Amino acid sequence: MGDAEIKASQWRLVQVGRVVLVAAGPHDGKLATIVEVIDHKRVLVDGPSSKPESVVPRHAAPLSDVVLTPIVISKLVRGARTGVVRKEWEAAEVESKWEQSAWAKKREQKVRRRGLSDFDRFKVMKLKKQTRFEIRKSFAKVRAAAK
């Protein structure tokens, strides 16, 4: 028989130290980390942020209200208190990793676009048309040169 290559799954596991995005409730859109797994439907989360408006207090959250991110704080122990979580959060640079992710950039763009007025949306449309025209013009030159 041939050699079998065993590869671990790429699933995001519910684990202590996993950073989550709160998707429902009063802390919607804020980051927190799993401190303890309570049962198969609930986790204890704590979100010590450097920005006061982004802090998520320690509470039990249903897994249906959080979304797992690929960011993990690996050195976090089970049931760590808020001070320890804050130190590990800052050491792992969770907020900078999140801000650099494509997921966070898309969320920010959605929020920005939601706040546009009708005239602003019109200006965005015109700019897109201009860029599309320039790209097609450059491709046409390349195609003409290739013939």
C-alpha cells in the first residue's frame, strides 16, 4: 500500500484562548476570548480591549452568539482572571492581528459604506467606472501589442 498522508483538520475549534467575535447582544461586533468552556452550548468569554468602547465584560455567552476567529492566544490557561487575560491579550497583539485581517477590513468597509449618502454612493460608482475604463484600456493595449 502507498503512504498515507494524515493531515489535521483546519476547523476552528472551541478552545480556551480562541478569540471570538461577538455576533449578537449588547456587545455585537466586539472581540473577546474564550476563558472557559462551560458546556457544549456555552462558553465564558472575556474581552479586555485597549479601547474602552470595545471592552467585553466577562460573561457566559452562547456559542450561537459568537463567531470563532482564526486567532488563538496559546498561553492562556483555563479560567484565567481578567488581569491575566489582559496581559496575554496584549502580548499576543490580538487587536493588531484582527485589524490586519481581511475579515476586519471587510467589516469596516461595510460600516463605512452603510454611512454613505446618496451623493457619496454616486461618487463611488463614478470612481469605479473610471478605474474599470483605465484597466480595460491597458488590457486593450497589451492585446493589440501581442498581435
